[in-house]
Amino acid sequence: MTEITEIPSPFCGIGTDDLSIRVDGVALKVTANGCAVNTPAFEQAITDTQPRVAGQATSLETAVAKAAELMRNTRQPVIGGCSTDVNGMRALLAVADKTGAVVDNINFNAARRNLLALQDSGWMNTTLAELKNRCDVLLVVGCDPEAFAPRFFERYLWNDEAMFINDTASREIIYLGKAPSGNASTSPSGRKAAVLPCADADLPEVTAVLSALLKGRPLQAQSVGGIALAGLQAIVDKLKAAQYGVVIWGAGALAFDQAELTVQTLCNIVRDVNLQGNRCSGFPLGGKEGDQTANQVCGWTTGYPARVNFARGYPEYDPYLYDTQAMLKNGEADALMWVQTFNTGAVPPATALPTIVIGRSGMKFDKEPDVFIPVGTPGIDHAGHAFRLDNVVAIRLKKLRDSGLPSTAEVLAAIEQAL
């Protein structure tokens, strides 16, 4: 039994790196600085150690050979999930290149709302370090940072020391849309966040009015989405008076049609505050399950973040056509490979196609895949690198135990060689 400290997490997205974990054989116990996201993810027991073909336990070599056989004669395979570390994603792209597969990130429908706004007009976003050291007014739009990452406020708003804030407890938190799910946004001095609630469906109109107020446009209405214009004007005044305002949103929480237009409105608000002589930055909340890692590696390898098709022998990008669910539904694919090393609940979509799953030990399937190869989890069973949500830091993940499980990169490299 050993105690390991200063452990970084690949699960929460915010780069938590101060966990302490007791290792007893292959059993893990978080002993310090855990949370509702990290603790169960680290403590999950190993239940599968052997690959399966057609539901029957077999050797890794046999499972790799069968996976290669299923992928070899396909016309349009799809590789979905893409939830792994940097080396795992590199190996995944090599298999896609050799088989002419589509590569689709599990959370790309949400990320697409950000990427479309970025591609159309650009954005001015900040990092976790800048947030920690500079932010004095935080506007949270349509999301719940506390539910996403329980230690977000503790680590980056209520930190004891900041380079440019004398008293971090003086920071002002404003929620527009959803109310906070807990008390993490309450300052150490007891100051609660201001909340201007509205329905998700009203956020496009509410943010458009906020943008108009910032520009000084005349408005006839006295309220929008149940929020008085005076309340929105107060937000504008606070952003304009802030030393370093930050607007945070979660693309995954904006679950309505054409949500990318609301993201673009928020990016325009940030731009307009800066044009008026104040400092303001955006901060998109996302990046769990390795999706930022997948987008980064795919980006520097192909020039595109995901939804890339290698069928023509070179990468083609389309954020709508190369959607795993749509391709399976429309009969456009003839095989599915699913890679998910972090979340046992994120199983592949139901399909009658030949299916290969390279996933974390403990996955439960309604329909057994043709091939299931349990692999180690980066940051637990092997060392690796994963990008945190602001995309500027690749977290160096530690190996905590000897589980005997291969890494995703090792399995995919073996499949590529077998092809």
C-alpha cells in the first residue's frame, strides 16, 4: 500500500493536480482533494481484464487480429468516441488514415457551437491562469460551472493569492440564465452570486439585448425573458467597470437550435467591451472525456478539429456530414470502432454494424460488441498527456498502479500493424 500525492486528473477538465490517492494493489482510494467528479472516476474498480470476441474471453492477439479483420475490408468505417490521451489519439488517426475512416469526437456536437463562432468571426478568450490571477467580475451565462467541475470556484476564484487581485473574496459572480446548483460560487466572506434567471430558450434574445445595451442601442421593451432591462443594464455597467471581466459559457449546456449564434453574440459582447477601452475575455467551459485532447491532436495532424473523413486518402472536414449518429442512422457506415478510456457509461450507439470497442474496464453493453478490448485509463494505469479545457496546457498524467491492461495507443498500434 502506497500514498501518492500531487496527482493530476484527466476527468474534471480544469487541470486539478493536487489529489492524494492511496494505492492498494489495483484498488485506489482518494484521500484528499477529491470531488464528485474525480473521486468516483479514480476509485472505479477493474472488472474486465481480458478481451472478448463475440462475448467470449480471448487473448489480446486474437482480439487485435479480429478487429483488424473487421476493419480491413470496409468501405466507410467510423471511429467514434475518441476519448483517450495524446498518444492514443495519434494512434487512432493512424488507423483512420490506413482504413479511410471517419473520425468523430464524442462531444463534437457541443464543441461545434464554439467552433462555428470561432471560424466565422474569431474570439478573445482567456486561460485558467489569467482567470485565477486577474478576474474581478465573472459573468456565467447559461451553465453551471460547479456541476461541471465541483472545485472550479475553489481553485480559480476563491484562491488565497492572486497576482493582480488584493482580495479574491471581493470578486463578483453573476449568473445569467441558470442558477448555481450549490454554494461553491459564494465567496469566502459569504457574498452570494447575483442571479438573473431565465429559460434556456430565452438566452438568444436575452444575450442579444445585453449586446444592444452595451452598444447603446435604443430599446422599447422593459424586460426580456422575464429579466428587467435594468438588471441587464447593471451587468453591462459591471463589465465596463471591471478591471478584468470574464464571460463564461458552456456550449454543451446551450441545447437549442443554432446555439452557435448565441456563442457568437457572447464573443461579440467580449469584443465590444474591449473596444470601449476595458479588458474582458471569454471562457468556454468544456473539455471532459478527452475531447479537447482529441481536437488538439486531430487539429495539428490534419488541420481540422474532428469530423474528418480519410476515405479519399486525405482528410476532409465537415462538421455536419461526418456525425457518427447520423452516419449510422442513414446507413452511410459499414463498421464502427468506439474508443472510450475514461467513462464506462459512454458506450457506443446501438447499431447492427460490426462493432469494435476499445474501452475502460467495466463497460456494460445492451448488445455485446463483436470485439471488446479493455484498456488502461490514462492517468491511472499508464502515464500520458491530456489537454485541460483552456487548451493551453497538456497535463502530464501519472501511472498509479500496475493493472496489466494495455494502453489505447498500444492496442491501436497493434491493429494498425495487423492491417
